[in-house]
Amino acid sequence: MWSTLSARIRWLVLWATLPAVLLVVYQARTHRTDAIAAAEERALQTLQSVAGTRQCLNQNTRQFLQQLAAMPQVLDPSAP
């Protein structure tokens, strides 16, 4: 196995490139983790924005319905 020059060169190349391959794998994993964290942060911000908009919509709807309920036409539907 180690007797030929070709086999020794292959092993040397493998051992020489192994740190670079491991570095690439590590960086890819780190980048993936960072991307997931950023996506979670954006999702949370979007959710908070939607919740705030929904709360405002609920408040405006409640106000509108209170005003509508106070109108004379609603209080006495038989009146012209």
C-alpha cells in the first residue's frame, strides 16, 4: 500500500488538503447557523409587526362598532 511512490503522493495530497476541507465545512456550518439565527430574528420582527397591526385593527374595529351602535338609526331601526 505504501510501497509505491504514487500511493505515497496520494496520501500526502490527502493530508495536505484535509485541513482546508475541514475549514470549508466548518465555515459552511457557521454560515448556516448564522443564517438560521438571522431568519429567526426576521421572523420574530415580522410577527411582532403583524401582531401590532392586528391589535390596531381590532381597536379601530371596536371604535367603529361603538360609534355605529350609538347612531340613532341603529338604536331605533323603525325611525326613518
